[in-house]
Amino acid sequence: MGWNIKQNADGTVSLVDGAAGKPDDAVIFGRGATDTDITWLALRNATGVLTYIYPNATADGVTVANTKP
């Protein structure tokens, strides 16, 4: 088992779990779709759905959503 970093075609970067049977992308890092100053990370839940985590508008907390910022 090992972890690898992968550059994706859409410009995001993934941390990939090398264990057999795991989804390809364990953690994904990227920039906001409408505001590229925003950096987000995405984690997969138990069913494989991506959950995005990024700073809130006032920069004193985080937002968790199922859509990219």
C-alpha cells in the first residue's frame, strides 16, 4: 500500500490510495470554478460521492457542500 500524487487533466491534484479495491482519488485538491482564488479539497463518503470543503465567505470557518465552489 502506498499513496501517490496525481495531476488530473482538469488541473486538480489527487492523493491516490494504492490499496486494491479503493476509489482512485482519495483526496482531491483544486481551485474554485468561478473564483480561482478559492482552494478546495474533496473527500469521498462511503458511497463514493465527493464532498467539497472550502473557506466560507468571511474566512472564519469552512463550508462543506456536494458542489464545487
